[in-house]
Amino acid sequence: MSETVRVDHLLSAYRGTGTAVRAARRLRFAGVDGRDVYNVSAPFRAPDGAVVLAGRVEDRADERSETVLFARDDAGTWCPVPGAARPALQDPFVFGHAGVPHLGGVEVVEAVGPDGDPTLRYRTVVLRLADLARPEPAFTGPWGMKDLRFADLPDGRLAVLTRPQGGPDGRGRIGLAVVDSLAALTIADIEEAPRLERLFRPDEWGGVNQAVVLPDGTLGLLGHVARFDTAGDRHYYPMAFRLDPATLWYTAPELLFERRDLPPGPAKRPDLADVVFPGALVPAPGGVTAYCGVGDAEAYEVDLPAPFLVAPGEG
């Protein structure tokens, strides 16, 4: 890439080709006392063989979240897995490492700022899911960083996608560290990870939501790119591109779809009405299915052409 990515250019290119959405289905949930479920992970196979999905669960007027693991019943409704842990995390994601599923999410805690006023601190937490009822701490990232993502590389090492913010990193950039394993990963590795240059404008931002290793050794990245408009409303779009972990060369990102391609529905607040937060791409006949949160209020699965080859079981 030689030209800085701009949201308006990505939107123009996407809209010029027409919608890529083949079908979109709102996910149905039960057993959550009327709360919203959104920003879901991909369905994944638990250690006991059951297929489960992680979702962010909270009241419409509140951002205090828990991550709940769901299994799909015969009617197609996702129901909480009995006895599974419910960690207090936002925006869950899953990945396999060393043959074991891992669950990650954003921990948010109340704190006092330098001026003495209440504030919130956040960081990425990763749990080892050898047992759904008793997840074990596996890694805790630095304060102030969401959207860490992980992928096992063919040589046995671990690719770690980072999302630094502030200072020269602006509202949020993407970096890459390669380490021996999750156990060997340090805060310094994350904070010192090389950044992908010219990926976002200073007033726009983005992050990685899923990383998969492709047959040619590059990483297929599902991510989001976002901006504010002049009214202060947020706009989030799912994007995809490929990254060479050895050289940090990357292909031009492409938007996959946008909120207006999906059926009308609620949003947590008016400023979140145009938000799509992608969780994962999974293989589907003739393409892929994207799992995503919409408007910070609901979740969808969306059938699309494959932006890159996603092998069964990856992600």
C-alpha cells in the first residue's frame, strides 16, 4: 500500500459495485432476560464437541456487559450453555492456540482520572477454554488497548495483531508482533509491535477482528474501519485485507458490506445507528458467513462472497 486508506474512498468503491450481501439473518437469543446480545464471535467447537457462540450481553441503556456462551437449539435459537462461565467482558472473540480454544474480550473497570473525575479503563483479557465452566487466565494486555487478535503461524509461532491508540497512533492503528507463544507474550511485545503504515487517516481508525493463516502464508484479516461524522455520530464498516507477517506488506482493504445493506433494526443510541462490528468469517457454500454486531443492539449472520480463502475450522 502506498496511499493512505480513507473511509470515503472505500465506501465509494464498495457502493460502485453494488451490495455484496447475498442473505442476512438476525440471530435469535433466549434466556437473557430481555437484554441485548451483540458483537458475537464465530461459532466454535467447545472441548466437549458442542458448537457454541460467544456474545456480548447487556441492557439497552447500560454498557456493563457479560460474555455469555450460547448453543443453538433445534428451532435455531441461541440459548445460554448451562453451567458455562460468564466473564465480565465486552466484545468477545475466539481463537485456537496450541490445540485449545481461547476466549478473549475487553475488560472495563471504573477508575479515577488525573483530574480526580471518574473514568473508565479497559484492556484485552484472554482466557483458556479447556473447560467452559472454569476458564483459566491466559494473558492480560496493556491498559488502553482493545482489539488484540491472535493466529498460530505455520512455523509454530504466534501472530499478535495490536491496536495502539494515542499520540502518533491517533484514534487507533494496527500493529503486528510475532512471538513464540501466548505464554511468552509480554506487554512490551505488544506496545513495541511495528505499525502498519498509511493504513488510516489521523481522524479515522480501525482494528482487526479476526486473523486466519492463508495457504500462501499470509494472514487474512477481517477488521473494521471507522470515523465520526460532523454531528459526532459513529460509522463502523467491516473490511478485509491480506497481510504478510514477514514484511508487513498488505493489500488494499475492501469494505465487505454496510449497515444499510441489512434489515432495519434498533440501535443502542442514535449515534450508533450506522455501526457494524464484525466478529468473524466462517466458510459457507460458495463464500463465507460473517458474524457481526449491529448498532450495539443486535447480531447478524451475513452471507457474502469470500474476500479470501477461509479454510474450515480456521478462526
